[in-house]
Amino acid sequence: MRTILDFLKAEHAAVLVGVHTALGAKIAEEAGVDGLWISSFEVHAAARLPDADILGTQDYLEIANRIVDRVQSPVLVDGNAGGGNAINTIRMVREFYKAGTSGICIEDNVFPKRCTFYDGMQEDIEKTSTFCGKLDAALDSRPDEGFAVIARTEALTKGLGLDVALERCHAYAERGVDGILIHHKGKDKEAVLEFAEKWRVDHETPLVCVPTTYGGVTYDELDQAGFRLIIMANAGIRAQVRALQSTMQGLMAHRRLADVEEQIVPMDEIFRLVYVDELRANEDRYVR
């Protein structure tokens, strides 16, 4: 199985999608994704909580263990702001490594983070020195250098500009991280592509992006700009909400299951996805 680090070193970009359940991970895998992103946005939304570091490392570990156990694709974990200070980051890295994930991404938001897309909240950004301490802790504590550590900057989303983003990411790259995630919440792709153009002049550290708000950018544009991971971070949970809203409203309109049959999969499809055939085979083989 290829790893997140393999993707970062590859000639072309890999596409990861956000997931929060083993079932969603399997569906994504069957669709042909290169890897999976355990998305803080999705994990919190599934628990009907705002994405604000309300859930902790143990909550993510439960999800990571289920996903890694049931799929073959490499998994990158959204580590938010590192779990607190650098001491918390050490535990996060060790635990996610033991869970079988392939890497972690840590952002320079101040702990407890607030989702970047929540307007008017958390204008501050972590001090560069403090965040570099978290990166050092992550790199030094990972049991295997094959476990990827990616540094994410929120400089553009905080309105600090391109120069500050480049300066911060230069400091992060000097720590020895495996990738740099440049985050952006504008609808324009130009800011991200300009960052990539300037970055590649002096740096070899691979780039990562999350085109949630500039969704019109193409794979080829990002690939040619030097991005090696493209993360579709929250399409899954958004699709799930729309499908559930439509199905539940249709179901309750006349309180008749037949009205939504065309919107839902047959029971046999669920049986297939949860390996009922494997259950049957194991019962035949082992249960006496």
C-alpha cells in the first residue's frame, strides 16, 4: 500500500477525500480516491458539534481505528492545532501512528482552534516559534520517519498576506516537515497558485491544498503548480446532509417508504458494503 509520504514524493498529485466513518471511507475507496482525510469538520459535524476542538484525540482515535481496520487506502489525520501545546502533540503523533494512520497535519491556529470558515472568530494566529515547537515535537516523537508530518498555515485565511504566508512556511519547512499545506478561504484560485509559484523558486518541500472555496480550480492546474496532495475535505458530509434531508422530507411527506425508494440503495448494497458474505463464510468455516 502506498503511503501519504509516497504521495508527497510522487511526480503527480494525489487526491484525498474527507471521511468520518468506515462506511464512508469504503465508499470513497471504491470511487477510486488515492487516500483518505479524517476531517475535523466532518468528525465534529457528524457529532452535531461545531469544528472548534471540542472533540479530543481519543474521539479521533476511535474513528481512525475503525477506518484503518476496514479499508486499504492510506489515511491522513487532521490534527487541528496539535491538541494543545507541544506536549499534547507528542501524544497525538504517537497514538495516530499506533492506530495505523499514515500521517498527520497540524495547523498554526491557536488552540482551541475555530474552523477557518466561521466568520468573525479567532483572528489570532499561533506564534511562529510556538508552532515550530509543535512541529519539532511531532517530528521527534514519530516512531517511524515514514509517518508524514504536514504543517498547515492559516496566514492567508487570516488576511496576513502572501509574504507572511511564505515567511511562516519557510520556517516550518526548515524544521523538516514532509509537506506544507497553504490554506485559503477565498473563491479565487490565484492566491494559492501565486503562493505555489513563489514557493517553488526556493523550496522543494511538497505542497498541499484544500480547494473547498475555490472549487473551480482544476486538477491539472494544481498538479502543474506543484501540489502533491489535493484534499477534498468536506464534500462527503455535505452530500450526506443533502441526501438525508431530501430522503427524510420525502419519507414524511406521505409517511410511505415507497415514495423514497428511488433515493435509497437496496438492502443488498448495504449487505455488500459491510461484508455480509465474509460473515457468512466465516460462520461456515469457524462456528460449530
